[in-house]
Amino acid sequence: MLGKDQLEIYKKQIKNNPQLEEVLSFCNFEFRDNIDVKEDILICGEESNYEIYPFGKDGCGCTYALLNNQYVGFISSAGGCGIIANNIKDFFNFLAVIKNIESYFVKGVFDNLENFNDTFKMASEDFLDSITRFGNYSYDVSIQALEKFIIDNGFVTDNAIMYEKLKSALITEPSFVLRADPSEYEPWDDVFYTNQKYINELREKKVNHD
């Protein structure tokens, strides 16, 4: 099943469940139907090496998009972009299990599983705090909605697998890049803001490990 078809299935599940939709908003994701690629993303005449189909936003104006109807890309409002999931199922799996994906866009998080788990702990604590303080539904109702979403879709919950899946997506080649006229605009960076250096380090480690 292609990305857009999968996306519509998940969208229907989430939109038909107000509790689940709110829970995922605390994972820093909301569906958006009115994102125009040229007017909202490629506003400086950038060119992309992937076809972009935006479908959601976070709370800071960053965009989530299908790339070539397969991968999921992240486009930051601060000038970073990259592939963050190998398919739409993995993307919603990440949201449901490791919560705010952007929390993991810090250099060093993918050096080892221990660093990833430390970030997971912080992201989970922030998530639970937000539900408790700002949720319109009780904590139990919210968590039950999320757990049902995980079970119904056969999502993976093992952190070690999440770590490998997300790292695999981040080092996908070719990297998702947006290019504008360098004489007029600053170049877009990767999601870690390291000018692809950290991405390349992770790729090299994988090659050496294999």
C-alpha cells in the first residue's frame, strides 16, 4: 500500500477519535490539509530532490510531509530538513511510542542506545506532564486511547527497535535536501543542524559495523 493510501487510513482512525487526536497533539503533531508546497515551504524558490506532499504540522510551524509517496520528511521552520521515517506506519509508530520526534534531533542521541533511552525518558515525562496539566480528558482515558492505537496497528514498542528504525530513516540516501540560490539565501541544514556531518558520521558507523 502506497504512502498516501496508508496516510488516509491513519487519518481516519485519528480524526474519528477525539481522545486519540488530542493525545497525538501532545506528541507535537496535528493534521493539516491546507499546506501549499510552493507558498508555505518552497517560499524562496527552493528545489527539492523529493516530491513533497505535506500532511501535518507541529506546534512551532514545522511540517511533516510524505516524500516520493514513501518516506516521511521533516521540514523545520528554522531551516532544517531530513527523512525521519521510512514509511507512514513507522512515523505513527514513532509518535505513539517515543512521542515528540523532534526531541531526538540532537547530536549524540544516536551514538548509542543509552543516549536514545535517556532522551526517551525526558520526552515521555514531558508528554505525561502535558496530558496531566492540559488534557481535556482524564489521564486514564488518554492513555487507553493511545494504547489501543498501538495495539490495533501492530506497532512496535521495543525501544531498541525504535532506535534502529529511526536511525535507519535518518541516514537514508540520498538525504532529503532543499536548495535555493546560494547567492541570495542560506542553505538548508539537516535536522541536527550539523551541515550533514552527524548524518554522515552515523552512516560511516553503520558501514563499519556491517
